[in-house]
Amino acid sequence: MYLSRFLSIHALWVTVSSVMQPYPLVWGHYDVCKTQIYTEEGKVWDYMACQPESTDMTKYLKVKLDPPDITCGDPPETFCAMGNPYMCNNECDASTPELAHPPELMFDFEGRHPSTFWQSATWKEYPKPLQVNITLSWSKTIELTDNIVITFESGRPDQMILEKSLDYGRTWQPYQYYATDCLDAFHMDPKSVKDLSQHTVLEIICTEEYSTGYMTNSKIIHFEIKDRFAFFAGPWLRNMASLYGQLDTTKKLRDFFTVTDLRIRLLRPAVGEIFVDELHLARYFYAISDIKVHGRCKCNLHATVCVYDNSKLTCECEHNTTGPDCGKCKKNYQGRPWSPGSYLPIPKGTANTCIPSISSIGTPPKFNRIWPNISSLEVSNPKQANVCDNELLHCQNGGTCHNNVRCLCPAAYTGILCEKLRCEEAGSCGSDSGQGAAPRGSPALLLLTALLGTASPLVF
């Protein structure tokens, strides 16, 4: 009985899967830069947009504290316990490994107990402000793909600012303000990400959601990347095509999720009451056990690999591009202006490869690729109009523009811009021809939706 039921479910799943092929559950990860295809002119490369996988970027950062001597332990000092602010017999001593709390402990593996953490000196110089800047630098442009998460081992600060830089720390812009009282601290009305929308997603807000003082069960502060993605991709990030389209066409949105550096500005420690207890200043300090930053190297959709060598991140560029971010065309490949790749059309995107310069076509440079037929580059008449491009003359129905001279069409389509169904030329476009996409409201699609209704969110 159970075997029969299993076989029935398996057969049903196979049927649904075959119908659902045009509707992938996960939109393209863009993990391939090129594939070989066969055309009338022989074997050529089919280029597509590509990017490195998202990963834990804290493995590649450098951390800097300001003031540089703010870490506790030199000289040794006592501080109050996290759970009991009046039990002040804990010691921080930089010369004893078991009692030291250096900055690198914010990024170590947190799989053991007790937690390891960085800790500042206590507020012994009150009323002088106890303020710390923690700067995270990558010396490389990165794109954030998940929430920034900061875990405190002290109370979460009463006032904090998260900042970003796009120019390697020369200038800074606020990402988000955090306070127990936004109006008093920063003259801003309190908001949360839920108060934003597609039209206000770039607004810099102050939130009181993560500043609850000395509560032992409230240690985490978020900067919500995925919640902002969800304004375009839906609550479970299933409509990534919509998000990719916005990132393609809106530079401000793309730049919002792009950084070279992050800076955590700790402005006031967790006090927990209205007034500071001047008799127990050892209870006021900052302590951070973990910082999570997930993202990928920005390679302008021209690379799938980002190499970490000699303490430096560098894209391994494809598409005849070069530079730390694949931000320019290689020498002898400047036949048209450099352009970043495009996420669209889903799922392969558009590579926007750099093409050979006219002066270099006579003797093709040696490189580890298949050299396309030179006659197909149409360089004998440089004034000849493009058949297709990535601005006005788009290849349709998923076709790919090949060197601006022809569209490489999917099997089911033909025409100069892939605008025609092949079956139309043969007069066989009947309802049973099998060409064309499955209807959105098909029973199979509805069934798969029901089967996967409890599926977990997409990992971006």
C-alpha cells in the first residue's frame, strides 16, 4: 500500500516537474560566464552574465578601532557581570589569553561555550563620552546579500550609527541610526523597515527596535538587507526577476547595497535607567561577540570567481574585461565602450562582452578561448548598423545578441530579433505542438504551489 502511494506521488512529481521547467523555483544564480554552442558558423562561445557566490565576507576584512587603545585589559581592570550589573568581580587582562578580549574575537567561530567577545574599557572617565568606532574594510567593492547582524555580549547600546563607504573610507554615509529614543538622540522620528516601501526603500531611518538597554535576552542588532529586497522580490524572495530588474535599471538602488567599508559607531553604552550610576561605572562598556556580513565581490557580472591572495580580493574577470571589479575592457578589446553585465533577461542575463578593437582584428591575440569567425564580426565596414544591441535593438524571447551582428535564438524561435515562432513558418503551431510556455494558471502549476506551500525562503 505504502509503496503504491509512494510510486503515485513520485509519478505525479515527475509530471509536475516536467511541466514546470519554464518556471524554475530558484531564478538564475548566474554562476556560469560562458558555454559552447553550435551555430551555422561552427562552435562558438555563448556568453552570459555571471557573479561570484555569496559568502561570509568577515573572513576577508581588516578591523580598525578608534581610539586604538579602547580595548580593555591594558592595564587590567574589573568589570561587572553581564547578567548581574552589580557583581563586579570579572577581570579583563590583555596579557592573559583566558582573560583577554581582543577585536579578532568578534569574527571567530562561535560554536563553543562560553562565547568569545571583544570588549571595550569601562566608562571610568564618565562624564566624558564612551565612544568607539569599529571600521571593517575589504579594500574591494562588495555587494551585500544578507542582513548585517551584530551580537552584543553587553547590553545593546543606547545610541549607535551604522555607516557605509563606497570610496575605501574617504567619505561616509549613514546606513541606519539606532537609539532608545530617536527623537532625543538624533532628532528623528522612530521607524522600522516595515514602515518603508518600494518608493522609500533608500530612506535612512532611526529605529528603536534594537536598543532595549540591559536585557540579557536581547543581544542582536540587525541591518535588514533581505527585508529591503522583499519590497521588489516578495516576502519569500521568490520573484527575483523583479529585484534584478530594479538593480539593473536603478543605480541608486544598486549602490545602496554596495560598500567598500562599514563603520559601527558606538556612541553611548547601555545604561538601562534614566541616570548613569556613577558609583558603579564598571557596569558600562561595549562587548561584541559576533558580526555577520554576507555578500559577494562586485565584479559587474563579468566573473564567477573572486580570489583572496596577499590579503586582497580580486575578481577573475571574464568577457574580455579586466580590473579589480572587471570595470574596463582589456587591451585590444575596446571595439565598443565597456558596460556591466545585465541580469536580464532571466535566467542567463546579458554578458555585454568587450569585443576586439578594429585595429587588432588582423592578427587575433592569443588567448584561451574559441576565436569567433572574424568575418562574423562585420568589421570590414565599421559604419554598418548593428543588427542588435543591449540598448534599443533587443533580441526577443530570450535570444542573445552575438557581437551586435545577429541574435542567437532559442530553439523554438527564429527571425532577425527572434520575434517569430518556428512553428509559424512551418504552419504547425497547433495546441498540441508543444511550443510555447506553459500557461500560468495550469493545474500543474497550481499543484506545485500547493505542494511547496511550506517551502523555506530562498537563500540569496
